[in-house]
Amino acid sequence: MYPWRASGKNCSRSRVNANRSIKMATMNLEDIRAHCIAKEHVEECFPFDEDTLVFKVNGKMFLLMGLTDHPLQINVKCDPERALLLRDEYTNVLPGYHMNKKHWNTIVINNVMSRKMIMEQIDHSYDLVKGGNSKRKKEK
């Protein structure tokens, strides 16, 4: 069904050249995957099961999505204050499913939030995780 789907649990750097255009149309998992793997140092893997695709930067998760979820849902890391504001503003933003509710949001992809806003949340998650790793390394 998904030719890019990994057969194992190992992460690997993706070599796919993704379309980076942002449209207001409904998003699907291929759109989200393309946006994620276009970023620097991103790996994709299935560390939990064969239905949960995880994207990592520098070995740390910044996005998870279930390949069989209908509607599609993604978990993204989020600044705690921003997480609460998004949950108040959007009915499709929930505390992170199976995640630390303070730092993770689940976004249901159901046309409540614009494509641009979803991409911004993915970018925010990536930036938080990538930046967090750099900060920890500098402290050591």
C-alpha cells in the first residue's frame, strides 16, 4: 500500500525529494511524510509497531502518526503554553495520545485546521526537538 513503508524497526535517512508547496487542501499521510523527510537530519522508522510511523531528528521523536487511523492523526511536540492555546482554539487539537500531555498534542486531520497551520505545528515540533538536542550537547 505504501511503497516507502519500512519492513523493519530501524530508522533510516530518507532520500526522497518532497514537494514543499503548501496548499489549503486536505492533507494525507503522504503530504505529511513528504514535509517531514524534506527537513535536515530526519529519520523515519517504526519503533513501536508496523502501523505507527515515527519521524526523528538527531535521534529524538518530533512526529508520530498512525498509518491506519481514520481520520488521520499526528502527535507533535509543542511548547506547553502554546499547546494549551491550540487546544482552546481548535477542536481538532487534543492532549497527546500516549504521550506527555504537557509537551505533546494530537492533531486530528479533519479540515478544522488549515494545511498551513498543520505545517507550522510540524515545523514547531521539529524546531523544538532539534534545538533541544543542541542545547543539551552544549551543556555537557
